[in-house]
Amino acid sequence: MSKVAHYLQEHLLGEVMTSADARRYFSTDASVLAMTPALVVYPRNENDVRKTARFTWQLAERGRVIPITARGAGTDLSGAALGSGIILSFPAHMHKILEFDSKSGVVTVEAGINYAKLQQTLHTHDRFLPPYPASVEYSTVGGAVANNSSGEKTVKYGDTRDYTRALRVVLANGEVIQTRRLNKREFSKKLGLATFEGEIYRALDALIEDNQKTIDAAISGVTKNAAGYALTEVRRKDGSFDLTPLFVGSQGTLGIVTEASLETENYTPDTALIVASFSSLEQAQAAVLELRELDDMPSAMEMVDDRLLGLVERLAPNLLKDVVKKPFARVTMLIEFDAYGDRHQKKMVKKASKILERIGAEYHIETDPSQQEKYWKIRHSSAVIVGHAENGLKALPIIEDGIVPPERFREYLEGLYAIFERAHLQAAVWGHAGDAHLHVQPFLDLSQVGDRQKVFRLMEEYTSLVLSLGGSISGEHGEGRLRAPYLAKQYGPEMYALFQKVKLIFDPYGTLNPGVKVNVSMDTVKALLRSGYSLDHLYGHLPRT
Ligand SMILES: Cc1cc2nc3c(=O)[nH]c(=O)nc-3n(C[C@H](O)[C@H](O)[C@H](O)COP(=O)(O)OP(=O)(O)OC[C@H]3O[C@@H](n4cnc5c(N)ncnc54)[C@H](O)[C@@H]3O)c2cc1C
């Protein structure tokens, strides 16, 4: 065991592991990349996290950088839950619900809590946390906060950033801070602190002050975004200031989250589901745009294309038998309205039906929960693709997270099909139609040189497509390591330089998850590409996407 591991073992309450097995386990997440850590720490409490950060800071001051990568369930699709130094694994011990305020609906949890466990507890209070990801069963809340995760309900309710009220964060030097929106007076107190926290507030305030125009210009037309640092959200016109939105989506590169306080919503499980079939992309686009205009938006607007249904029919012939009719519609959309007991929502369903009729779509309204479950299988059948292996081919998450403004939805789909044609690819499309946020996982074999080269060619073409449509390279999974080389292309050199400065303010020695988000070259990413892809440590649960 290394000196570092010995030191940590002596000073921490939690366990320290250096076995080859443990390191191998943590050498992959759900991405196509791999990186073996030096050791794994299972912090028992915040003090363990604080001591680990303090220790690496002191080493870094003497010129030795040991990266720390915070880790939840390791379901990250962007390679951001990987690191070459210390993995801080939260789910083992730091997984408690600390407080639920039934009046405000705010829940405070430790970072390693399983998302589904929290959701079940909230349901017993008739509340829920809307931006849950499809990986809800096996991912953590800390991971969702760090990735600004979102999911099927985001179209109506927003993303994780919208629900994160406050955080407890261990800074790079081991200092612990509490974030929340500060009014002018509270903020000026922070500016006066003679601590690292004070330094951060001062430096960030000056950075925003000097670059307000560049920051304002970075606001894009997409409905959600997990790429870059959310500098636009920190300082408001009323003079208030909040570090919380910056930590959300920062993928462990600015600080380590130990606790999160999140707002919740009334749980409204009575829903009406409209299953709509569109014979053309134009029809589907018109539906998305018109449904988004309703005064109360659908709580989900999810889609699959005919290629996905064709693949599912071949790979799992009984799964959708009697659920979808052939020939498959070009696009099938599941449009959900929650709180259906409410008269207002019934009116919304009527309005949505009128829109669909006018557009010429076929549709069916389902209010019986057991029948709805049957129809939701259409969308969830994408899991068949994700879990499938055939002659070494696997569905790879390499171009799976681009989002464009909703009015470019049709062009996005057309562009994707053109990429598939050019590359002679077997690929299908599914995802969050209401946000024009689509998932694609082409079948490739990472043991083949030709396919390995194809990975990067496809990423290049795909990124160009998404950016040419005014989109973002990441709607919810984060740019992490995999997409980080494209961040400058998305934001332009000035905003990218600000991201680099933000990183430097919070992490001057580069100990916090380096190689993620900023300062990443494509050559470094290429060197991390796995020789085979598998979701093996996630098969305890159905890998819904
Ligand atoms: C099949 C499948 C489906 C998915 N569907 C979705 C989806 O619908 N929506 C979506 O948004 N994502 C989705 N994802 C991606 C991923 O599951 C989510 O982003 C999830 O929220 C990550 O949680 P985790 O606990 O696994 O985090 P990890 O993978 O362990 O970590 C994710 C990132 O968060 C950082 N991190 C973790 N804990 C902390 C902490 N305490 N402090 C600071 N940083 C921390 C890590 O360093 C890493 O950068 C999916 C993944 C898979 C495999």
C-alpha cells in the first residue's frame, strides 16, 4: 500500500482500498472511457472528505498533484466519474436523508443517497423531485447535482439546477462552505472573509463584473444545458449572488458536494397519456412547437423513431407485440399530462388533442394506469438497444446527448439520419422530443481499429451538426472528459477562457477531477478509449435510458 493510502487510512474514519479488484471496479463508469485510480476512499462523513482534500492540497502545494474524483454510482456517460488518483465513493456511508421540511417541501440529503430511495420517501409525503434521470434506480443525488441531470419530466418542470436551493461543499483546500442565494448584504460579508471562500467570492465577482457582456451573450436557445459552468446564473440584477448554480453541473471540478438541499413538487401521479403517431418529421416538429405553447405544458413529451421500433422488433420480438401497429410511424410520441384529476389538466388534454387532429397525427388517449404502463414500454424499449451485444457490436454512448432549440428539432433529426447514411450505421433515435434533446447510440465494435476511428469521426460530425443548429453538446449527461474538447467550439474562445479562469479560482492546483470539462485535448481522450464496452456493473437494474 502506498504512503498516501497509509496516511489516509491512519487519519480517516472511512475505509481506504488499494486492491487491484477495487481499482479495476472503479476504472470504468458508463462511458466508453477507462482510467484506473490509485486508490479508493469510502468517506464516513464530511470530515473524511475535508481531510482528504486538505491532504491533497498540502501535497499539491509541494508540487505533487493527486487528483480527487468524487463518485456516486458511477453511471456517468461522459467519463467524468473516472480519475487517476483518489476516488471518493459516497454511496457506501454518506447516503442519509437529513431533513425534510414539509412546509417548504425542501429536502436535505447526503450526496451518496440513492435517487430512487429518496424519491420513494418523498412519494410517501405526496412530493417528488421532478428532474430525475432515467438512471434513477441506481444513481445518486450527488451525481445528479454534479451533472445537472434531467429527464422525462424536465420539459415541464426544469432540470436539477432549478431544484437545488443550497449545498454544503468541501473546497479544494479542505474548507467547508455552505452555499445558497445571498442578498446584497450577506454577499458583501462574504467578500470580506479572509479565507479561501472569501477569495473565491472576490475573484468570481470581479470575473463576472469584468465580463458581463460575454456572459450574457452565452445564453443560448436550448431549453436545458449541462455543458460548461453556469456563470449566467450566479449574479442577479438585484445584487444577489449564489455559488450553487455553478457547483451544479460542475462534475466535481470545483468542489466536492457533501449535502444538497432540494426543492420538491407535489406528486401528481394521476396522468393522461396520449400516444401519438406522426407520419413525417414535419408533423412531429409542428406538434412539439404547438404543445410547448400550451399554457400548461405536458409533463412529458418523449419519442422513439421507426428505426428504434424496427430494431426492437428484431431483437425482442415480443416486447412491443400488440402495443405498436405496423408499419411503424416515422415518430411515435408519448405525451403525458399530470394532475389529470384537475379540471384544468383535462382541458389541456382536449387542447392537445385538437392540435394533433389539426396536424393530422393519429392518437389515442389512455387514462388507465395499467394500460399506460404498456404504452410507456414503447419509450423504455430503448433499453433493448443499450443492453444489446451482437458480434462484438455494442450500442455506444458517444453521440448521445446533443440538444438543439425546439424549432430546429426536424433539422436535427434530418441531420442525424444523414450522418447514419454516410457512415453506413445501424442507429436509432429516441429521447426528449419536447426539449429537442435526442439520444443516439450507434452499434460499433471497440476492438476494431476501423470502428475506433469511426467513434471520433462520428463525434466530430455530430458536434458540428448540433452546434450548427445553435445547440449544446450536452443536454443532461455533461461534457465530462469525452466531450470536453468541444466546449471551446460551443462557447467560443472568450467564454471558454472564462471557464478556465473559474476552474483556476476554485482549483488552483488542479486536484479536483482534472481532465474533466476544461483544458482537455482530443488526444488525451483518445488514449482513454476502452477496448471493449460494457455496462457490467449496472446490470443489477434495467439500464433505462
Ligand atoms: C442507462 C443510463 C441512463 C441514463 N439516463 C440519464 C438521464 O435520463 N438523464 C441524465 O441526466 N443522466 C442520465 N444518465 C447519466 C447518469 O446516470 C446521471 O447523470 C446520474 O445523475 C449520475 O449519477 P451517479 O450517482 O451515477 O454519478 P457518477 O457517475 O458517480 O458521477 C457523475 C459526476 O458527478 C460527480 N460527482 C458525483 N458525486 C459527487 C459529489 N458528491 N460531489 C461532487 N461531484 C460529484 C462525479 O465526479 C462525476 O463527474 C444515464 C446513464 C445511464 C448509464
